[in-house]
Amino acid sequence: MILLLAVYAFRINEVSKLTLDDIDWEAEHLHVRRSKLKKVEEYPLATEVGTAILRYLKEVRPRSSRRELFLTLRAPYVLFPRPALGQELELS
């Protein structure tokens, strides 16, 4: 999450709304719904960001049928809440 914020300067709500379908692994692109522009934009998937997302998916993200990229780590697995993400960043 932090890499997405730092590398692309996305807003917290843009990162929290990412889905598994927003990552095009073959074309190495990331699709983001920009909150202020109210449209979807395409970005090249930076190697370090792609590697971090893959690691998260393999090692951290709970198994779930949900399509949101970032989920809570405890059941019920739901979209990672934006206020919690903001609090985590303040603590870092």
C-alpha cells in the first residue's frame, strides 16, 4: 500500500479501492480510478510495486473470493477500511 502511495502519488481512497482486476500482469499496467478526475487511468506497473503486490498476494492476503486487492487480515475478510489505512500511515 505504501509503495502505491509513494511511487504513484495515489490517494488513500484510490489505493483502498483497487481490485485484483485492476492489475494487468501481462501488459504490466495498473488501472486506477482517480477520485478527483472521476475516471480510470492506466499506469505502468513498476517492478518493485508488482513484486510487492505479488508477495502480498502469496504470503499475506487471506484466501477470499472478494475481488478487492487489500482485505482485512481477520475474518470476516472485507475491504481494508480507509480510516485504518490513514492511521497506519500516521504510525509509520
